[in-house]
Amino acid sequence: MIVMKFGGTSVESAAAIERVAGIVRSRFDLQPLVVVSAMGKTTNRLLAAGDKAAAGNLGDALRDIEDLRAFHRREAGAAIPKENHPIMETVLDNNFEQLEQTLQQIADAGQLTPALWDEISSYGERLSSALVALAFPGFGIPAVHLDARTVLITDSRHTQALPLYSRTYARFKEKAVPLLQGRVAVMGGFIGATPDGITTTLGRGGSDFSAAIAGAGIEAEEIQIWTDVDGMLTCDPRVLSGGHLVKRISFAEAAELAYFGAKVLHPSTVQPAIEKNIPVRILNSRRPEVGGTLIVAETVPSANAIKSIACKQSITVVEVRSLRMLMAHGFLRRIFEVFDRYKTPVDMVTTSEVCVALTIDQTHALGEIEAELSRIAEVTIVRDQAIICVVGDALRDTAGLGARIFGALRHVNIRMISQGASFNNVSFVVDGPDLVPAVQALHTGFFTEIDPQVFQ
Ligand code: ADP
Ligand code: ASP
Ligand code: MG
């Protein structure tokens, strides 16, 4: 058994669904459990409609939803064989009727509560999985729809729920494994449900995580993440083109890259895979012949000391300075309590005797945080910063790498530096406009020559 996860762009149109069907058919003997994301930009469009309903524009929201229905009917309808069209109409009617009710509830509440956020954003995967399952038979693949909410059981932390692992694995064994005898099961990523059946989601980009949970649940031989790039590249293609494909990378390296912005993999994906030691492969659904990136448990030796450069843009640095607190205990605790109270995750931290600098990427409560911190210290907020993270297991024990990294960056002003506690990364903060030249300089410094065993 294997898990094959296809992201939003991989199922965005009839032609894309046909490509997916070709890929799945050619691996039918491996007994795939298919996990799909919402079609194209559906999740964003659902959330935009939810925002409109919450703001009192229910009419606008309902019109947007009609466009979304037409989009699903047109694209999925062109991939679904005629004999399945009556079932497709039922699927559309049922989902859009419930979706309208959800919009009405949001309008009544006057806000998108976390539970309603999960409810509205779940329809993308509910639709895509049911529709792709109806399309597969037309391409010669016997298929069945598996509602993720009956197997992926989570806690009730809406918008970022975590699986209740033992229950979830038991459900996958009991419900999913039997479906895979002679058929492909198609399940939506991203969504789950509490033990009481309330819909939850695993957070944006969470379908990769769903695929890994499913893989661990059915004890798959491999978890495949099919996307719109050839695999993990040596740099973020949205920041710098010309990156090389990383053919093999360790779980530890992949996790660090994902955490620091390599969107190609959701940061939680590797955890269930590590636990059950299941290899993860990233592949391109538009170029299935490319070998992709294989993520494995052990360190991958390479002549290149680093494997890839990740980055996060639009980062805010909060600097907290207090002479009064010099040498006093409890200063750090008081600072972190403030971020905790406003549910704002801190990514990077550096400290000196009297100053603590932290980075955050969620600024919804920045005003309140600044006000509270100002009661105990002097606070400076620096916006439009970027984190760059250089990752490689060899960073642990290669002398002189620091000199090479900062030599490459000799023309760039660096605000914060941190050698990650995991030892396989060095991260630093630069001004937003310096991001591209900094990544370019590092990439030239480390990847002008590549080890053909590891890169392509
Ligand atoms: P999907 O919809 O298939 O889940 P995502 O958009 O979530 O796809 O992730 C794929 C995208 O990740 C790529 O199109 C690319 O822009 C981005 N990305 C960021 N960093 C990297 C990297 N180091 N290697 C490859 N892709 C990356
Ligand atoms: N559809 C969800 C999102 O857009 C989950 C995913 O694509 O992984 O965030
Ligand atoms: Mg993704």
C-alpha cells in the first residue's frame, strides 16, 4: 500500500484530474490510498466568502459560492464519465446546500469563529475528494470515496487540530485498509473531525500532513506528495529561479526546511513518517517521469555541506530592551507569557544581557503585545524583515562553514543570527529588500558545483 497526495494545482482542472488519473492508474498495483487537496484556489475562495458573510454581505458571499459551484461542475464534470453525472449532481447539491447553511450561520454569528472557519474551509476537500472518486472509473480505475472525517479523528483545536493518533490509526486500519482491495480510495486532505463528529482542519497546507497520517495509519510502504515542482529545490523558486533538485534528504533536514518556509512540504508531515519510518517522496504531477526528492530517516552524505536554503518573508522583529531587568530572573518568562496570551507563535529568538529580539509572522495582536511589553520594557517593532535558513546535517560537524556562510553575505546587513538548537541549520534575519540578493549570494556560494549523487 502507498499514499499518493495531490495538491490543489494537481487537481485544478479536468486536464489536471486526467493527469492524476494516469499517474494513479500506472501505480494501481501498489494499492494507492489517494489524498487530494481542494481544487485550485477553492480554499481561499471559500474563506473569502466566509469573510463577506461575517461582514454582513451574505448576498455577495452566496454569489461567489455560485461561481464556485459552476467551476466544480465545469472542471470535474468534464473529467467525470456521463454515467456518473447524476451522482455528481447529487454531490454538488448536497455540499452546496450545506455550504449555504454554513454561510447563513456565519452571517448570523457576525463573525468567522474558529469552528465556522473549519466548517466553511472544509468544503473544498469534501467536494474534490468525492468528485475525483467519481472521475477515476472513466479512466479505468475502480474507486471509492472515503470521507476523511470518519477516519482522521482530531482534538478540537479548531483551525490547527492535531490527530488523536491511536484512534485515528485504528480507524484507518479498520475502515481504509479493506477499501484498498481491488479499488483506490480517495480521501480529502486537510480535514478531520472530533470524536463527536464536529469538522476540524489541520491548518493551511495541511493535506500533506493528512497524507502522512494516512500513511502511518495504513502502514504504507511510501508516502508520495505530488505537487507542481520537481521536488525539494536548493532554494525557494518564488524567491530565486535556477535552484537544483535535491534528490535525497533526511527527515531532519526536510522538517527544518518546511518549518522555515519551504511550502512544498507542510512542517508536520515528517512526524508520522518518522514515527513509522516510512519514506516520503515529493514528485511533480506535470512531470511524473522525474525522480523527485526522497526523504529518508538517515543522514544523506554529500560533497555539498548544505542541502537547501529556505526563507520566510514579511516577518516582524520585536526587540525588547530593559536595563531595569538586567540580571533579574523571570524576564524571559514575562515576555513569552505575553506572546502566549495573544496566541502568537515566536519563530526565532536571540538574547543579550538586556535585550531580547524575537520574530513573529502573525501580527493580528501586535498592538496589544506591544502595549503589554511596553509596561515592562522599551519595545521596538521592525517590520518587513525576512528569515533565511541554511540547512544541512553537515552543519553539525563541518569546521569553517560559518565563515563560508557569512563570507557569502559580506554585503548584507544581518539583524539576528541563530544556530538552530537542532544543529542542522543556521538562520538569520535580513531586511526584506535584501532577501533576494542574500539568497542569490548564498546559492552561488554553496551550489555552483553540485554533488551529482545528491543534486540534479
Ligand atoms: P500543493 O498545492 O501541491 O500542496 P504548494 O503550493 O503548497 O503545493 O507547495 C509547492 C510550492 O512550494 C512550489 O510551487 C514552490 O513555489 C514552493 N516552494 C517553496 N520552497 C520550495 C523549495 N525549497 N523547493 C520546492 N518548492 C518550494
Ligand atoms: N486546501 C487546503 C489549503 O489550501 C489544504 C492544502 O491544500 O494542503 O490550505
Ligand atoms: Mg501544499
